[in-house]
Amino acid sequence: MARAKQFLIILIKPSHYDDDGYVIQWFRSPIPSNSLASVYSLIDDSRRRKVLGDDVDIEIDVIDETNTVVRFDKLIRRLKAADGAMVGLVGVQSNQFPRAVDIGRKFRDAGIQVIMGGFHAAGSIAMLPQCPPEIVAAQELGISIYAGEAEGRMDEIVQAAWAGTLKPLYNLMKDLPDLSNATLPILPAKVVRKMAGAYTSFDAGRGCPFQCSFCTIINVQGRKSRHRTPDDVEAIIRTNAAQNINRFFITDDDFARNKDWEGILDRLIWLREEQGFKFKVTLQVDTLCHRLDGFIEKAARGGCARVFIGLENIDPDALAAAKKRQNKIWEYRKMLQAWKDAGVITYAGYILGFPDDTPEKIARNIEIIQREMPLDLIEFFFLTPLPGSEDHKVLHAKGVWMDPDLNKYDLNHRVTHHPIMSDAAWEKVYFDSWRQFYTPKHVETVLRRDAARGKRTSALYSSVVHFLGSILIEKVHPLECGIVRRKIRTQRRPGMKIENPLLFYPRRVAESLTSGVRWAQLFLKFRPALKRVKADESARAYTDLALSASSDEELNEMDLIQVFKGAIPRTHGAPAVAREPALP
């Protein structure tokens, strides 16, 4: 009997470089990649169905570079030993594009086929009149570019790669697939185990109805809700549970706008309360989700332990400029109180650098948030014109300067100029904002608010330390910070010198020890606050302005409303103070 031919596919989710040119990598990384899960499962489905014929076996390897070293020599030997081979660079975001091209170049130099997909290619092709030069340059290396979603199209890619006929460009941005009955995104357990906390991810839906100008989602996944069925979500939970994977990040940009949110949450509740499954999920939602009858209560019963909320700012003018008109600042406190009452830890993204921002305004607004909003954790971001967003398209059309180094487009670096603040002032206020919010005094307040509801105070404490340490110690955003940093001496950004091992390794030992000491110091810095809160027998009776009920009269007296009363739109439900006629 003849030996079956082997077609080897290696999928790589690239990381990106730090400011010293080393790949950002951890022994356990933070955020699982749904793109990697989706593409792996689609190719695995093609493998099971024998799309290359009965005489060809497809083998798939998965590498998430945020937690796994790409051993080029070893991989190239394996790829060349197979009867056919392809490398797929998966889910490549703008900040990962330079690293992805460097990876692709290594394999192309060895004669291996490479195809790259992800938000950078998809967003740039969707929004710009011409293909940007960095994508053209990648194509000139022989890297195929895939723009769009791959459900229902993977067989074509696999067959073309086997035949050696991959196209330079697959542009499917105008043909978004239906997700009902689509292949389920599931990664092998050995890949998930390399994530901190053994998290995995899946998308219950794609698309967002809103029009935020800084967002790429709406231009890549569309504004129409496409969603998986409750049966699909149940199958994802069950399949992962069989691998002892029980923590999930649901990657919908706004789960509250998933057209079948209630059916999905009801199924999660049934699995937990009647079938005995023990799992937790993290959701992303908008600031109006509390208006949906039963949404927060069902989310908590369905296992939601943490929720990321698109707060973005508390200045109505800034929100209007970003086309985020759905955010009603007078409802922020009520919304956050509802999540806190449900025992869910709240994260909020907060963007710094809107046109009217100044260091003084930003500091004042953070003080208002600390005093009047029961928000657990806040993540600060530079306002960034991400390729694929309307902001990027507008600045590109006007010829406004944007940093040409895509590696910096991680929301943790300034990549353009501000109309009021100097570059130095903008960068300073970014780091000052982290320090201002996470003071020992306010951290204790956050913990007391959590303990007043008898909730997960220790877990919240750990998250506080992680958030601040990511910025101050590891110099990366919390969304990128994993457990124990790894640096590979020989894998440095092209153009930057490979260091002598006699210098590199002693310094790395010193860096690692210093980092460990600083983490311990930060942990101990806030530890007395946690001890005081836990030892307080009257902790459940704690209250403050942020936890108090919001009557119309109290709402009007809030600094949040008084400061911005002139900018609050006169819409239904807005506080009365905002509807008072302006003085002549």
C-alpha cells in the first residue's frame, strides 16, 4: 500500500516588538486569539473531509508567538521534509504586521509558501483607495494576502496551497459569511494551556451597529449582526470542557448587540444551573447594555465574571467627535452599579488625546471618575488612527503625519500629533493617568466598593496589581502583559544589533531579578489596603457617592453632570440641567 502524501500547515499568530526590538513574549500569555482558533478549526475541518483526496494527509501545527518561540531552522526542516507545505500568519493586527513580514521573509527565503490574514490587511484594503505600500512590499516577497473572513472558503486556500498556486491577494471584504452552522473555533488543549489561566476564546457573533470613528471592527466585520446559534455556543462549551478548559473570552466587540444575546445567555445559564458545568466568561459590551431587560442579571448567571465596557471618555464633546453618540454619560453610574450589584468585575477603556484634551482636563475627569463612578479597573489608550478606521482614512486623505512604524500602533504609543498638547505632554499625561487612577487610596476605595457587595475582592486586587505593573514595570499594555517575560537574543528586529551573549545574558538575569523585585514591591504596596478591607467587619455597610442611588436631583448635582452640562445633548432621558436654556 502506497504511503499517503503529507501536507504540512503551520499556523503562526505573530507577536510584535518591544521598544528595544525584542519580541514581546511570555511563558504564559494573556489574551487568546480567536482568529487562531477559527483558522485552525476551518483547516482541521478541511482535513477531516479529505479535501486533497484520500491519498493526502493534512497535518496542522499551531504557534502563538506570544507564548511560544518560533524555531525557524527546525520548522523549515519539517516543512521541507513534507510533500507540500504552507505557513499561515493568522490574525495579524497593525502593530504585528512588521513582525509578521519578518517571519514570512524567513520562510519565503527557504522557498515555503506563506499566506497572511488579519485586521491590518483587511482594514487597510477596505478603507484605502489603493493597497498600502507595506502590503505591496509583502506581496513582492511572495507572501499572499488574505483580506476577509475564511468561513466557507478554506477549502480553496488549502487546495491552492497544495497545488502551489496561491494568489497574491484574496479580497473577500464585500462577502461576509453567515455564522450560523459555521465551523466552531476550538483550539487544542496543548495550545490553550500556554495561556495564563488556561483561557480560550470564541466569537458568538461579529459586527457592530455603531459608527465609532476610531474603530476598525465595523469596517472589517461590518455593522450587521451575524451570530452563532445557542446550539453552537453550547457545543463550544462542551468540547472545551471535555479538554478541561472552562474559562472563555467571548470576543464579540459588543455582545449586547448580538441579535441572539438572550438565547445564548439562557443556554449558558442552563448549562451552569441545570447541567452542572462550571465555567466563567468575559464579555465586551457597550454602556447601554443595562437598558436591555435582564441582560446584566442573565450575563452574571451565565458565568460572566468580568466585563469590558466601551466607556472611552466622559466628555460628551469628545464622544460626539468620535461618533460614539450611544454613550450617555448620565447613565454611566447606573450602568456600573448594575454590574457591581451582579458581582461582575468591570473594566473600562478610556481614550486619551481627543482634540480638546489637555493634561488639566484629563486629570479633572479622572478625579470625577474616581469619586462618582463605581468602576473597578480602567485601561488607558492613546487615541490611535488604526489602519482600517475612519480616523486613519481621514488623516491619510489629508496627508496628516502618522508614524510610519506600524509596530507602534498598539494603543500604548503616540503615533500622531495632538492639536493642543505637545508630543511630550501627551506622552507624559498618558503615564500620569495610570498613576493617578491607581493610587493606594483609590485602590482601597475600589476594594471597599467591591467588598460592600460581598464579591470577588481578592481577584480584583490581583487585577489592579497586574494593570499597573504592566505599564510601570514591563512597559507594555495590560492587554499584552503575561506571566514571566521571555527574550530570545537572536530574534531581534532587523536593523537592530544582535547582542553579544556575554553582555546579553548577564543583563537579562539582572533585568529579570529587578522585574521580580518590582512586582513584589507593587504587590506589597497595595497589600495593607486589602488586609484592612478584609478585616473590616462592617465592610458590607460601606457606601459612598459612587454606590448611592441616582435620583434626578442627585444626578443633577454630580460633578460629572455639572462640568459637562453645556455639552450634554438635549435628548430624551438627559438630565434636566442639560435642558436649561443657555444664558444670552
